[in-house]
Amino acid sequence: MEFAQKPSLSKVYSLTLVKSFLVWSFTLTVCLLVVGFPLIVLMATVGALASVILQSVLPVSAVLLVVGSLLGANVLAIVVGAALLTSKGIHPQDVDWLRWLHGEARPSHTSVYAACPLTCSLVQ
């Protein structure tokens, strides 16, 4: 009876892998959007030029082809990156620069207000 109630180790491990993959996908997407903004501008420029060039060859679907290729390449890069990080066993909890993801951010300084020397003794 106890054996049926305990979750199997493989089920817990697979849930951990899925959670790690989803967190890595989210993190890589955010990093691409925030840090990779110059890359996005460069891809948009190359995509616009490719659409203009392909317009003479494929007049109806040039823009659709270029946009689909760029979006597909970005999604593929994020999924492959998340899969590689997950398969190598690198969990998001082990990475130092992901502290903001767990809510463990420590403030680097404390705020000091100009009125504090006058009013701090009143609060205590």
C-alpha cells in the first residue's frame, strides 16, 4: 500500500528535467530580448533586405518566408540551448547570475534618506 502512494524516482527526475528546461527556455528568451537587442536590430535589418531581394523571385511569400525563417531560427536556438543546458545537468539553481529568478537577491546597499538624522530618533 505504501509503495503505490510514493512517487517514483523517475517521475520526480523527469519533472525536474521539464522544470529545468522550461526555466532555461524562459531565461534564454529574456536574455535574447533584453541583452540581445542589438542582435534583434541586426536581424530585422537583414530580414528587411532579404525580403526586398526575394520580392523579385517570390512576389507573394517573400516576407512570410523571411519572417518565418528568422522566428524559426530564434526559437530553434532557444530550444536547443535550453536542451543542451538541461542535458548537461546544469540547473538554474546552480548558476550565480540567476539569483533574481529564485527571489534570493541581496541588496547591495541600504537606503539613507536626507531626513533620517532628524527623524530616526523619533521612530525608535
